[in-house]
Amino acid sequence: MTQLSEEQRRQIRNEFAVEASSVWEQLPLAKADLRAAVDAIDDWVENNAASFNSAIPEPARSSLNHKQKVRLLYMVIKHRWEVS
């Protein structure tokens, strides 16, 4: 998995801000601060990808493809932090 491009990072910042605005959620950050958060998260993902993969037990580690592993991670995170 490669890190996000500058354009992709900008798009995420914009998408996050638009989504927050659509549900009247206040974002007490400047655009630059939100972008810095996107950059830091993308860097963290890059630096911890191997650790994430090695945390998955066999046979799932060798059976699931990369996109399936990421989708599974997304689902776990989503359900852990869903607002009821």
C-alpha cells in the first residue's frame, strides 16, 4: 500500500469537513490543522502497516488479500466507535 498523494490528502480533508458540516458538527480547526491530522494519520498507517499485518493470525494473514484486511480493519474500527 502506498501513501496517499497530496491530492488524495486534500480530498480527504475536504470530504471530512463537508461531512461534518452536513450533520452540523462543529470543527474547531483551521484547514491547515485538519490537513496536518490527515498527514499524520497517513504517515502512521505507512509506518505501522507491517505491524498491522503481523497482528493478524494465520490462516487469515496469508488467506486474505490486502484490500480484505483493510476492509476488516475498517469494519472493526467503525463498530468500536459508532455512536449509538
